[in-house]
Amino acid sequence: MTDTKTGPGPADARPTLADLERRAAAHRDRPSYGHDALIACDRLVRVFTTDGVEVQALQGLDLLVREGELMALVGASGSGKSTLMNILAGLDVPTAGAARVAGRDLLALDAAGRLDYRRNVVGFVWQQTSRNLLPYLTAAQNVALPMRLRGRGGGRGRRREQAARARDLLSMLGVAEYADHRPRQLSGGQQQRVAIAVALANSPSVLLADEPTGELDSATAEQVFAAFRRANDELGTTIVIVTHDQAVASEVRRTVAIRDGRTASEVLRRTEVDAQGRESLVSREYATLDRAGRLQLPGEYTAALGMADRVLLELEPDHIAVRPDTPE
């Protein structure tokens, strides 16, 4: 049996019609969707048309990310996670729905607004290191470049400030000694840490990373992920990482799984201390309930109970019971 909790209630009392109406009214009176979230996606749809064939990459996706979070998006190839990242990065526009990042309405931005958004609100780290850095610039020059492109003047004093910030970021991420090296002189992990510094150069509200450790071995990947953690801890930057690597996903407090163009489930992790003072990491998995009341049950759960086509629902005082449909 799979149970979905809905709230506390006495064990021997079933909700009346009046109870259900009160709950529905309370739900309607809640503040607007994502009012306190840094990233809020509401029923996001993205349709691609190729040779007259329409493909829905996103099918009503909902997502909330709080300010200061370090979280991961996971999903199989074709699940829609990269499409979502491109929309959040301002590189693509959704077909329908709503998406807001740091107060910017992504569907309402014109060309100039989109450019300003990419320069000032989001930073981006690609999987391919060659896409992150200009090969003819040093590491420090690569980090300083976004600040110069921002268009706040290029006087000598300003250039000194930019150079100092570039070296501070490289130092924070553990690659200060390579400030005068060009990308070809750096290892893959060093290049990705420099790329994170580039993405942080203009103090973005959100840092997005698409499979940033996909081309790295596990030891190097851990160094790169440590750089993300440090940026999150020391700068308070909200960081969203797309990854297929469960080892990376397990390093964050919150992992959101995307399946068939929708958010399907979340894993939340927290540290608990027992009576003897021993710490342990506890993980709990939740199905994501969208605004229409839909949820996707994990495939391993439905397979284990032989669930298919339809399931039996029973409303209990404090939860909804979801059971396999048994023919009578």
C-alpha cells in the first residue's frame, strides 16, 4: 500500500462533507503560487515542432526553489530537465505556463530584457568545458570578462576592482594559483572551477549548472562539487544542478526528479542526532502533487504492488490510501 499524508485527524473519524469543503476553501485562500520562491515554475509547457511533428518536452511542470538552496534536478534522457534549464537560463521560452526567477517574468522579457537577465540574474556552467571559457584568455581574464561586458565603465580603477574580484573568486574556489593560465594549461576539474568563478562574476541570484561533472572522474567531480558548496555557503548563491549522477544528487539536501516533462518526486535529506549524540543522514522520498491534484508514483513502487491502469483510492481521516485495483 502507498499512503499520501494530508494532515492530522482522529483515528476513528472520517471527514464529513463540511470538513472537505473547509479544506478546499483553505486551499483556495493560500497566497499565489511561488510568492516567496526565488524560482517559480507553474504548469510550464514547452512544445517543439520538427517536420510537422509536435513533441512536448515539458507537460505542465511545477517547480519551486527557495532562495539560498543548493539542489539537484535528476531525470532520464528526454525527461525535460535540460529544456527546463534552458528556460531558466533565458536561452529558451516556454510555450505556455508561467516562470519567474528573482522577480523576473521569463515570458514577458523582450530581447534586451533577456540579455540583461542573462548578464545579471543567472550564471550558467555547461558540461563541456570548451563552452565555458575562451581559450585565448587566462583564467583571471575569463572571470573578469562578464564584469566588463556588464557595461559599467572601463576606467583603470574599475579594471583593478574587476581583477581583484576575479582573483578573490578563483581563490575561494581553490584555483588562484592558475589565474594566469589559459584553459589548455588546466585540467578538466580546474577548468570547471574557473567556469564556476566566471558564472559567479556578476553576483547572480541563481547559478545553473548542466551536468557540470559529466566529463570528470569521481575524485575530480567531488572537487568541483565542493566548489559549488562553497559558493552556496559563502556567497549564499542559489544553485540548481542538473545531473544524472546519483552520487552528486546525494550530496544535496533536496533532489527533484523529472519524468515525462513533469516533476515526479522529491528526496529531502536532513541530519538527525540520536540519544547518544551520533549523527546520521536521513532521506525521505515524496511524490510531487501538482495544482491539478496529479501525482506520479515511483515505478519501483507500482511494480512491486502490481499497480497498472488504475488504483483504488480511499480517503482516511489523516491520509489517502492508494491500493492496487483488485477485480471483484
